[in-house]
Amino acid sequence: MKIGPGIALLVIGAILAFAVDVDLEAVDLQLIGYILMGAGVIGIIIGLIWMQSARAPRRSTTRRVVDDGSRPPREEYTERDLH
């Protein structure tokens, strides 16, 4: 989930919880508003974590043993970005 849907859930939940004053026997709109606000906050947090992990540089390290007759064989390391 990206940040946009989380913000939308948060806003819709706040409207239901604080601005709508309708009494329905089978449905508690205030409780549904609080649930949507909680889902929105969780969605925003997950979206921020997802964006941060996607932005972090990723590297790959390759180890290669070169046996050119010298003892002990030498090791070469190669790093490269995965982006």
C-alpha cells in the first residue's frame, strides 16, 4: 500500500468518526470511522517503510579465488549496485 490510499482511509475515517451524525441501529458509524483511521495510519506507516526500503542502495558482493600459482591463492572482491 502506498501513502495515498492510507491518507484516503484516514480522511474517510475521520469524517465518519467526527462529522457524520446519523443514528443507524445496525451500524455504528463512529466505530467504523475509528477502524478506518487505524487502517489508514497503518497503511501510511507501511507505505513509508516500503518507500524507504526501495530507496536504500542495494549492493552485491562477489568473492572470487584466483589461483595463479601463488600460495596462498589470492581473493578478489567485486561490489556492484543492483539498481
